[in-house]
Amino acid sequence: MSAHCAARRAGAVLLLAVLLAGCGGSSDGKTTADSDPAAGAVDGARAYMSAVLARDWERACAMMAAARQDLCRTIHATPETPEPGGPVIGPVTLDRPATRAPGLRLHPEGWAVMLSHTVAWSGRPVSTTRIALRMVAEAGQWRVDQREDVFDSDLVHAPDPAVAALSRRSAQ
């Protein structure tokens, strides 16, 4: 084989590798744990919180880490019916980029994802709820290992409010 043919073949192989590397998500549109970890953790967190806010506990519990699924299913064994005249829930948004969450006694290392959504009750001011989720790679998917409320004090005093919420003594 000539040097020219070898160079063309190497270029074609490199191009194919680059194209395949760009296909990090799974076939169902979800980002797997093998692709961009921060993006995958955010996608998993958004899907989980969307299920929680829709009160779809079957789906939400299935997105929890394996060690947490039984407790979730026990707590949410009875289907919930929406409150008549209940609040209007705004969309789930990423509050800030995902960051690494150090492992704790009861929780493994993972990604800290802080999401927010609004809650509007009739006749009351709109409030914003912020949630920190510890996302862990498990069986090729991103799963929720921990969920904590983010307090105003976390936003004001902590360099990383999501990690601060996930690291509180009560959460360990």
C-alpha cells in the first residue's frame, strides 16, 4: 500500500472515530453515564424532578439509585391525586452548572446538580424552590442518590450551594 493510500485510510478512520465520539447519548435520547458526565447528570436530574413535580412516583422512584428505590416506593406506594386549585408549577431549570460532589459516609461521590422551579398559588406571590440532587452513575445511567432543599443561607454563604446542601450534617 502506498503512503498516500495509508494516509487517506488513516484519515478516514480518524474521521469515523470523531463522528462516533460525537454520539454520546443513548438511542432513546437520554445521556448515558458513559458520555459527558456533567450533561448526563443534569439530564437525569431534570427528568427525575419533572417526574416528582408531575407526581409520577413510579417513574421518579425508578430513577433513584438502586439502594434508594425501595424506600421511595414505600413512601409513595399510594397514588396521589392532585389538589383541586393547587399551585401552578413552573418548568424545571438548571440553576447553575453541575459540580463534583464529594462522597460522604452515606452517599457516594457523584455530581451535584441544583435545579429550580417556581410555585404559584392563587392570590400569593410566586416562590422559587431550589433542590440539590446527588447524581451517581449506576448501570450506565444517571440515578438520584440524594435530594436536599437548598436554603437561602446556602446561596449566600456557600461557594457551591448544591454541594453545601448535599453535605449538611442532617444529610450525611
